[in-house]
Amino acid sequence: MKQFRIFLKNFTAGRKALIKRMGIYLGTALAAFEMVNIFLEDGAMADFCASTDIFGVNLKGLLTNVLLYLAFGAALAIVRQSAFAHYSAKIAGTDVTMEISMADIFSNPGELVVPCNTTFAGRSDVIGDKSIQSQMTARLRQPKDSTLSNDDYFEQTVRTALAAPSCESRKLPEQRELAARPYNEYSYGTMACVDLPIDGKSRHVILLAVAEMLEAHKPKTDGAHLMQSIDDMWEQIARNRTREQTLVVPIMGTGSAGITDKPQQTVARYLLRTFADNAHRLGIHKFILSVYPQDYLDNKIDLEELRAYADYLCRFPDSDFDIQ
């Protein structure tokens, strides 16, 4: 049902694109009609079509029926309109692709960026069950000989990643108690890189600290800290590179994190802009901005505006003005 609602909304959100596409497809259909009529004016092919029936309908009559061509052209235009929910283009002068994908984030191939809290707690009694992080934990498929719960497996894996020098240097002196357990706290923008068996397949995941966990089920961030974390992420990726050439990033900090001073559309534009600004030094060949379908249906995301903005960034990158 949700996919059908998305399909219907595409016609409203992308009506200008649909009208333009309809004109192109109908024009092409009429051109094909004229070519077929010229081809069937005389000769053996015309005689063959005139003497052939398909399910009781004369073949020449079908091929010379202009309404059939127009209907086919219109149908193709409508089917193509479903692609309005997906954008893909290369940044001018590079081999880097920028995409906007409205789908389950875990269905996109590549390394995943998953927003996390500054304690990197992963237990359901701390973070709840609505965040991308909790959805990911629920989808873990551990080895059959494992006796750990998904929550324990996640936190054990993350503790190992946090022991890396890059994370240790960001550890804050204080601890925070959440659901009767003590957790170390890290600065905003800390990245913990882990490998997790999501849906039975090993995935590279970057856990990015974007929100402070005030208490269980109450994360909080603001626009300044969120954008600082995003900038920090690009700096760390530029220094260390990613493990895959495709990076999948959700619109962070706007769901359960409790941000109120920056709407989702602004955060989405910031992710697109900062990636485009840094693309030349990241070593990433494809950046996918993953849009949660329900946010689109709830009008929290203006897909037409995002597509236009991404198109502008791809066509006119600021790197054109760099002075070497």
C-alpha cells in the first residue's frame, strides 16, 4: 500500500516532469506511427500485414491505428514517472555519482552510515525501537553458535571498535548511566567502524555520534552539533578513506534524535552540499542519500526541490572555482 501511495504522490510532486515527458513520448509515438505508415504503403510487407490476423484483429489495422501508438506512449510516460522518486547524476568533471534513493536504507548496496548517540549504547531498553540503529540491531543475524542477544552482540562489537586510537582520543572524561548501566561518552562526530551481519550479509557500517543520550529513550541534538558531526565525518573519511566506494547516508538527526531547529529538508540539503564540496578528496565513487519513504508521504521531504538542488550541485560544482 505504501508503494502505491508513493507512486500516486509522484504524479503530484513531479507533474511538471510528467507533462514534459508525456510530450516527448507522445511525439515519439506519432513519429513511429508515421514511419510505419510509410513502410506499409506498398510492397510485400503491406500485403503480409493486410492478410494476417492476430486474435481476430487485422495486423495492418493495428499497425496503422494512431490511438494504439498514443496509448503506448502515454503508458510509457506514466511508468517512467515512478522513477521520480530516484535521482542519479555524476558531478561535472568527475566520476563521482550522487543519488537520492527513497527506499529501505538497508536495501542500498555500499557502506552504511548509521546515526548513533554519543555513548554508542545499543540496547533496546536505552535507545527504543524506532531509530535506524535499533532497526539495524533487530536485523542482525549472528553465527549459529553465538549465545549473545542481538543487543549484547552489537555492544560487544562496538566496544572493540571504540578501542581504536581514533575513538579513544575522543572519549570524554565522564560516564553516563543509562538503564542502570554505565557507558563511556564520546564527543560529537566520533566514528566507530564495524562489520555487522545485517539480514545475513556482512555489511560495513559507520556508526556516527550525532546525539546526546540524556536518559533512556531521550536522545537530543541540535542543528549546530548535527552539522558539526557531518563535517567531522567528511574530514575523517578524507583522512582514512572508506572501505567501499559507495556510501549510503540517511537524513540524520531528524527522527528520534529530537532535533527541532533544523527541518529534515535542510539537513538533506546540507548532506548533499557538503558531500559535493568534499567529493574530490573522499575516495567515494557513489554517494546515496537515503530518504525514508514515510517522510516523503508526510511531506517532510520535498523530493522535487531535493532533485533540483542535487542537479544544481552536480552541474555547477564549487570545485570549479578552486585555485591551485
